Amino acid sequence: MTTFAEKLTRKVEVLQNPSLLGLDPNLSYIPGHLLDQAGQAGKQGADQVAAAFLAFNKAILQELQDLIGVVKFQSACYEQYGPAGLNCLRESIGYAKSLGYLTILDAKRNDIGSTASAYARASLAASPLPEDQSSSQTYAALDADAVTLNAYLGIDGIKPFLDACQALGKGIFILVRTSNPSAGDLQDLDLADGRKVYEAMADLVAQWGEDLDAGQKFSSVGAVVGATWPDQARHLRARMPRQIFLIPGYGAQGASAHDALAGLSEGRGGIVNASRSLMLAWQKEGTQGQDFAQATRRAALKMREDLLSAL
Amino acid sequence: MTTFAEKLTRKVEVLQNPSLLGLDPNLSYIPGHLLDQAGQAGKQGADQVAAAFLAFNKAILQELQDLIGVVKFQSACYEQYGPAGLNCLRESIGYAKSLGYLTILDAKRNDIGSTASAYARASLAASPLPEDQSSSQTYAALDADAVTLNAYLGIDGIKPFLDACQALGKGIFILVRTSNPSAGDLQDLDLADGRKVYEAMADLVAQWGEDLDAGQKFSSVGAVVGATWPDQARHLRARMPRQIFLIPGYGAQGASAHDALAGLSEGRGGIVNASRSLMLAWQKEGTQGQDFAQATRRAALKMREDLLSAL
């Protein structure tokens, strides 16, 4: 079976683009005409917002399919609109996959035992259905290609996801060093053995990657490493030679292309996320948003150029 | 406004019961007749499971309303059945609140900036709707009274939830020391200043509680402290004198009542979760589950007795 790491590496190489499209919609990001259309179709409340989110996502996914190969969906943005929002997330992931994108659910899930297994089923795999069911015996809620995780609870919370990597060719990205101002509250504390907390996390992640797929060039156990800390990213590459870095912080969060790519391994092994700078391109252009998807494409072309010239 | 901590303390005192009912259903926990009823009502697949989960939850909530005051819903169990599962979660929380329960969403959410805000809206508060909407201008996806969080990302990820505590009388429980075997992979590492990682987390949690509601007896910033480590719980009480402990690990995970209550403060300031030992009481009694809710009640009465005699 092709591993997630192989699929991702190939996508980036074929399209010559390490960009990761983030579809993390909020109501204020959506052009008015999409909300109007959903309203005219009889949708109200959360259903209206979810329908507009879906139309927004689909148009952007269609417009960028020859340009970007990997798309990330921020679960919170959809969860806030309840069952309708989750249905939009489910349909968005399915649509992205139908166009050939690799999909990452950005959910930062974490739990233990049977609950971690339920999260693995919810995000990457499938859940059992009653046995007398004549149709399919399992239900896949989201069926993303990969999911982001938080490993504060140790390997117990990661194991069910590793099983999905092994059995289904899926991937995970574990938070190591995040891009936010207060990331250091816990992550930067000094350990007695000379490491920082985030370095200990990096060592765990590297080890879990070895346990899963040692011998492969890149592991399907990836790491989230914020672009706002390029020195740390370079340093973390040495600790995690086989991890693919999911790199947030480029664009709206202030990191340059050079910063964002600091942790790559000979120009490989990383994908750089941009969410707001792509989704909100139409607002930056000062338009009413009729051509929002083309505006996103223009911003995505500029981003690719920016990243490739820094490589 | 009554704070979450006050509401919770009152519930525990009025009912003389520090038990926390965990409604964390999986398909194998559900008596066959509930699945049959959902099937006979025309539900299939995930809809059938979600309808059976809802009937299961409602019957137990009804049966225990004079006995237990706080209920916890494990998000993963519902998410695995997609939009139908999330709808079941939403209706279960609403039904529990209508019966007077305090509700905790066990979701261990974590993110930063605008995404943390979206999670706070999704779990505790409400999200905006299009402005021309004639009906309510916001949508509350779950509207739980409290939510569990993971603070690996520092205060940035916690702040929007503190705002909901302040403005809406809601509460949070932050993972400090979890109950699973590999909790120590990261949490037990020694820091250079002599603390363990989980002690540093405890100090952050205590500080955030001070920032929110110093002067109150108990804080609405609570802590998750696993019952399987009673020595640590006692020790953590000294570091977090004002935190309410959400204590997992009793029953199915092997901790005794004595272990579970080790971290309380003069018999107060903690709630002890039981999920499987209550939900699966009908299976332990060896029945077909026709009287599952009464079986749960019998197990809950025994649990209360066990806890009160250990106090």
C-alpha cells in the first residue's frame, strides 16, 4: 500500500508546490452572494451558513485543483455550526478527495483507550453499524487522509491512529512546537536532561515514526512545527529527520517564506499552510467577492512563487 | 451571575453525590431493543445508531435525575457517527439541561487564536448568523455548561474559554495528570527547576484560575486529575487549592473510591467520573438490557455509597 507520506511527497513534487490550502471558514470570510444564494434556496440559520461554507469550499477547491495538492480543514470552524456544519465538513472532504486532493483534518484530537479509538474512527477510519444492516457494515464519518493530534497524553492516545496509518495508508501530524505567542508557556520549559519540553515531544514523535515505518524516506507520523520559530524548526529537523512538517504561521501569522521553509530537509519534507491569506484574498483585493475563487487562485500563485524562490 | 464552580458545588451538596455520570456510548453498549426500535422507526446506518444512543441517554438521564447532578458527554463517541451523531450529542445535552443536570462536554479541545474562539463558540457559547436573519442572530451548537481542554499550546488556547466562563457562567477542566498508563511519556518528565511537566501544567491552571475568579472558594477553571495516581492527586491539591478536580479512572479503569477521592479538599472540590461501569451495568447483571436504565441506577447507587463511605 502507498503510505500517506509517499502520497504527500508525490503531490508536492508533481505540482511543484509545498503549499497547504487551509479551508477554515468563518462567517465574515464568506462573500455575501453565497449567503444570499443559500437563503434563496430556503436555508436558514446554521443550515444557511453551512451551505454557504460548502459552496465557498467547493469553488476554491475546483479553482485550485491543478495548483495545490493538499488541503486542511479546521474542524472548529465547522463544529460551531453543529450537525449542519459537520455535514459541510464531511461533504467538503469528500469533494476534495474526488478532485484528487489529499485531505488533512485539523482537529488536534487527544484522548486515551477506547476514546482515542473512537476519534481515530471518526477522523480516519470507520465505525461499526448494527449487524443486521443489509448495507455496508461500517460508517465513515469524515474519512480524511490525515489528522492533527496533540500527544500530551502519550502513546496511548496515538496508538489507534498509528493502526489507521498502518492498515489504511493514513497519516498523522502531532503538535510539537506551535506558532502562537504563548506556545512557550509549557513547550519551552527546560527539562532536567537539558532538553526543552517540545524537544522531548519531538523525540517521542520521531520514535513513534520509527515504530510505524522505519526505512521509508519520510514517515506518515508527521509533526506540526510553527513557522514563526525558524531556528527551532531547523533544530527540530535534526531531531526528526523523517517527519513531514506541517507548518502553520506563514502569511497572516507573520512568518516569511524563508522562515516557513527553515525546517525542510533538502527542500523536502514540509507543507506550508495558509488559510486566511488565501480564503480572504477577495477582501484584500477590495472586491465584493463575486470572483473570490479566482482571487484565492491569484494569492495561491503568489504564495507558490514566494515559497519556490525561497527554496 | 452564579459561577460554574458554584453551580457544581451546589449540585454535589444537594444530592450528596460527587459522582459524574459519563455518557460515552459505543455500539456494543446499547441494548438490542433500542437498535431494533430505531430500525423499526425507519432509521438506518448512522441515523439508526444515533437514534439508539439518544434513547439510551434519555432513559438513563431520566432514571438518575434525583441521584446524580453532573453528566459528561465524550465527544468522540458521537463524532464517529457524523452529523447524526453530533445531532444526538446536541439533543442529549439539551435534554440533560432540561432535567436540571450540569453538562460537561469531554472534548479535550485545543487550538489558538481565532480557532480557539471557534471551539469556545462550538462548545460553550454561540456563533454568528447572517445579519438579515429575522430569527435569533446566533447559533449555539452544543451550549454545554463546561468543556475539557488540553493546554499544551499555553494561554492563547485557553483565553476564549475563560471569556465564556466570565460572560456566561461556564466552566473548563484542563488536563493536568491523566489516568492512562502512558500519561508519563511527557507529563512525568523532570523539569530543570525541580517540577514535573504536569506540575508546571498545574501551576499554569492555578494561575489562570486566579486570573478568572480569585476570591471565590472554588474556581471555574478546573483540572482533570486521574484517579489512578492518588499520591499525585493529593500533591496536586496543594498546588491547585481552588481547582475542582474532574477525576477519571474510577471503576472500569481500576481506581478505588479511596484513590479517586485522594485529591479532594476537605471532602469537596472533586467529581468522580464513571462511564462504562454505569452504562454497562445491564451487561454485568447478565440481562438482555430491557431494564438497562434501572441497572445503571443500581450501579450508581452503589457508586455513591462507595464514594460517601470513603469520604
